[in-house]
Amino acid sequence: MSAPSAPDPTVLGAVAGDQPSGAAQARRRSGFFAGPTGWISLAVLVIFVAAAVFGPLLVPKPGGLGTDILEPPSARHWFGTDDLGQDVFAQVVWGTRISLVVGAAASLLAIVIGAGLGLLGAYVRRLDPIVTTLTDVMLSLPLLPLMILITALVGPSVVTLTVVIGVFSWAEVARLIRSNAMVVSSMPYIDGARLLGAGPIRIIVSEVLPGVLPLIVVSVLLQAARAVISEAGLSFLGMGDPSSWSWGRILLNAQRSGVIATAWWQTLFPSLAILVLVLSATIAGIRYNDSRDPRTKGA
């Protein structure tokens, strides 16, 4: 009886090439675009950014008095009109730019301050008590009254809102970055870099920062969502720039004109814009964090 022939290596290679490896399948299952929530949230964010960039170029800036007073949504006015006859859709489009600019700029400011202090406290241990105490103090302060007070003293403007929201939003970022950077700072390769003569700044920038960079990306998205809510709240309280449209200003105008209960469309659409943007940014941040978490790779 003849011995069974060995399987052809080319056939095995073809079969193995047709079937993805377990690691590839795990990456595909746990990637950012593994489920519909990933690409849907990203697509919504892209739409908002496109509306902020190109919307004011296509939609006339709302202003003056119109003839259609408090018209409900229709084919002529998609989002209806307000008590001055201005188109609410144009207000929402123009408000998208200010809301996104304030949200993104305030988020970046909070990330720079929070990540810088968190990395400094995690690596330079003698400065850690100072950073921890400062973070705890910021977390214990009543932020909204302080934001209102400082904005009222300085004067309402887009720059004022951005700086105030960013300066008062870094504490949570600092605590999160510090706790994760302390784990990275205790890794053996950090000691190796120190033995090779690398200075503290170089180690923090080149070694510790890349270890917490995915967390910083998530923090940018979450902080931007919170900054949009803060901007809308401050603008609704009259702390926004009166010369610029924002979603909070639309709600403020509806409140001042006394049509919140009757002209529902004047508050519904800017509120939906805030809700969808915040929800999309939050989901995108969670999806990105899950895609980078090694505990979910094989799930």
C-alpha cells in the first residue's frame, strides 16, 4: 500500500490566504468601523463640519425683518421662522460655525492644559501633590456661576466664551491623563530611556505622551461635546456674543420673544442640533476607545 501523499503547500497557502487569521478577525470585529455606530457617528460629525465651513457660503445670513412671521416648517422655510420673520434654518446653519468653533477651540485649550499638567504630575513626582491639589480644587468649584461671573466681567464674545470654557474644563482631563501616564511612567523602557541620558522633557514628549495619546483623542471628542453644551447654556443665559449666531442664541431669542410654548420649531431644531452633535461626538469617542482597548480585541 502506498503512503498517502503530502498536501500541496500551494493549496494550503491558497486556503490560508482565503481565510483571515484570528488576529485579523479580532481587529475587524473590534475596529472603529466594526459596527454601524462608528461610521454613522463619524459621518454625522463630517456633516456638521461641512455645514460649519460651507453653510454660511450657501445660506444668507439671517437678519432684518421678514414678512413671514412665526411660520411653521414648510417647503419655503424648512425649519420655520421666528417672531421677526427670520428663517430658523439659516440661523441653525450660521450657528453651527460658532458652536463648533467654540467647542473645538475650548476643547483643545482644556486638553493642552489638562494633558500638560497630568503628564507633569505623573513623571515629576515631586510636583504631583501640587497638580493633584490644584485638580481637586478645580473639580470642587461651582463652574457655571464662575463662568457666568467672569464672562459678564470681561464682556460677552466668542473669544471670552472659548477661553472661559477651556480654562474651567481641564481638571477632569488632567486627572484622567495623570492616572494613565503614571502607569506608562513605570514601564521598563522609561527607565531605559533615562539611563541612556534622555532628559525629562524628551521622555515626556517622546515616550510617555505616545502611551496616552489614544486617551487624549477620546478626551478631545468628549470635551468638545461638553464645550458645545456649555456654550449653548451660556449663550442662552445671555453670555454669548450678541453679534454672532449660535445655537444658544436661537434658544435665547425664543425665550425672550415668549414663543417657546407656541412656536415649537424655534427651539426644537437648535436643540436637536445640539443633541445630535453631542451624541455623535460621544459615540465616536467611545468607539475609538473600545477599538484601542486590548481587552476588547478578542471580544
